[in-house]
Amino acid sequence: MGGLRLHSALWHTVSMLGLSIISVFGSACCDEKALPHAFERLQSESASERNKALHILGRCGGRAERAVPRIAQLMYDKNVGVASSAAYALRRIDTPSARAALKTAEEARARRTTTSAR
């Protein structure tokens, strides 16, 4: 997918609100019955639906591991709220593949910042 870019606003939002988001949603537990539907909603045309799915999957932690590749793609979503929620979900899933996806996105952001500063 050419032209994908991580929104700089995402990183600002994550750094400013990251702890608040986790504290607000962190107390909710995973609804195992909601997982299959949440996986499907990641493909929705609706940003609101994708956002809701990301919060559900984030609350499920490692049980949402199979969604990590799609969630990693959503970190580049044109909707900044969805992109921010994708980063949140990956932090909450906190498996090796989720951490790798976050690291890859951060490295890509750093490369773009370095390139644009030249």
C-alpha cells in the first residue's frame, strides 16, 4: 500500500493521552464472546466501528494476538482516532509481535522525521 504514513498527530495524542486512555479503559475486562465480532469490525468502512473494535481488542490483551497484523495496518489509518486507538490496542495486547509492530512504526516515524529535517 503506497503512500501509507503514520500521522504525526497520532504520536502527539499517544504521548499526551496514553496514560489517561489506559486508565479509563484498563479496568474493563475482555468479553471473549465479542472477540470474533471485533476481528470482523476491524475491516469496517466506518471509522467508529474500527475504533470500537480496537478498544475491545485492547482490553483482551494477548487473547487478541491474531489481530496484530491488521491492527498494525490501522496505525496508518487516515482517521487519526483510529490510528491512535490502534497504537493503544497494540500496547495493551503487549505480545512480542505487538511490540515489534509498535517498534517498526516508531522507526518509520523517526526515519521520516530525519528525512524531513534535511
